[in-house]
Amino acid sequence: MDIFQGLALGVLQGLTEFLPVSSSGHLILAREMLGINVPSGLAVDAVLQLATILAVGVYFARDLFRLLVTFVKWVFRRSVLEEDRTLLLAVVYGTIPAIFAGLLLEDYMETVFRSAGLVALTLVLGSILFLFAEKVATQAKALTPMRGLLIGVFQTLALVPGMSRSGSTIAGGLILGLTRETAARFSFILSFPIILGSGGKKFLELSGENLLGALGMPLILGSIAAFLVGLAAIHFLIKYLRTHSLAVFAYYRIALAALVAVALLI
């Protein structure tokens, strides 16, 4: 992987991690188109994901600090605001399904799930989910711990490349009655612990295999690009969803799936 390829993957990761179009799916397709062949591709993806999750940490620093303070107060049995308690429980409950699903499907994620054909299929299935969510959305309910848990179940869909973590969780939030902006903000905050954990695990694996030294500067520059573009993508999506639906992303995904299908047939 050269510097250009590293930057290309970083920009793509930062842009697609938060826009509901699937970062893992785009990275798989980009590797095939650019001819990028590196060992432990899933681990490289995880390092780039760590860079984008740092963007979440910076953008939502105030919310995440508030959650940390709430947790500490709760441990020491101090009084906490009901709103903060609800958000903390929603994040904790919502993280549990992805942990179990990730451990269960880890071997498949390294092999079976890394195919362009599967990405094309799940791009379409995800689009159907988005359009269904918009059709049934009431945008009239508040976030609760139980809704956080159910959104966490939707988050497990993102283990399959092409589904999109942000898209699945935002769609889940809409189906459960949240506003688009609330669903989007919770989607980003919910992604923080699970991507931090999985990315950190893969980062250690990458270090242990001595691949960091081999990839060097391309991976470093790609990570910086992923962080900066990720910040911009978060800001854009939250602002966009205040007045727009997920439909444009659904149509983009369907168009991309069609292009991938044609490419596989040629």
C-alpha cells in the first residue's frame, strides 16, 4: 500500500463511516478497484476506524464527558440527572448486542463477509431498511434505555459489510419513534465504545504481526485523513438530517449496488 492508496482509504473511511453508506463495504470495493492487497485487511480497516472514532470523541467530547461523570456519580451513589442516567443506560444496553454478535461472527468477518457480491446485496437490503424506517417514522418519542437496547440490535447489522453502522442505528431509531437528529446523535455516541474496543483489539493484533512498520507512513497519513474527514462528515449529517430524510442515501446505495453487480458480471 503506497501513500496515495493510504490517503484514498483514509478519506473514504472518514466519509463513509458516518454517512449511512457503509464504510466497510466501500473499503472492500476500493481495494478491488485500486488493486490494494495488504495482509490483515480487516485490521487495517480497524486502525482507520480508530481514527474516525477519535473524531466522534472530539465532536461529542462534552456528551461523552457527561456520561463519564454520570457513571462515576452513579458508582458512588450520588444523585444524577434523569436525562444523563437515561443516556448512559441506553449506551450501555445498546452496546451489549454488538459485543456478543461481534465475538460470534468474528471468523466470518475475516473471510466470508469480505466479498463484493455480499456488499452489493447488503447495500440494497440496507436501502430497503432506510426507506421502511422513513415510511413508519413518527419522530414523536424520546430515547429510553430499552430503545437504546433495540437500537443496539440494529447496530449488529453493521457487522455485515454494506449495511452501515450509522444507517442501521439511525433507521432503528426512526422505526422506534425518535427524531432524525436524536437518532443520529445517539448513533454516533453509541458507536464510540464498540468501535473503540474492536479497533483497539485489531490495532494490537496489527502491532503484534509487525504490520505497522511495514505499512508505516501510508497508514499514518490515511488515519489523519480519516480523522479530519470524519469530523466534517459528522457535522454534515447531523445538520442534513434536521431537514432531510435518509432517502438520498438509499438511492445512492442502490445505484452503487447496481454498478457492483454489473462489474461482477463483466
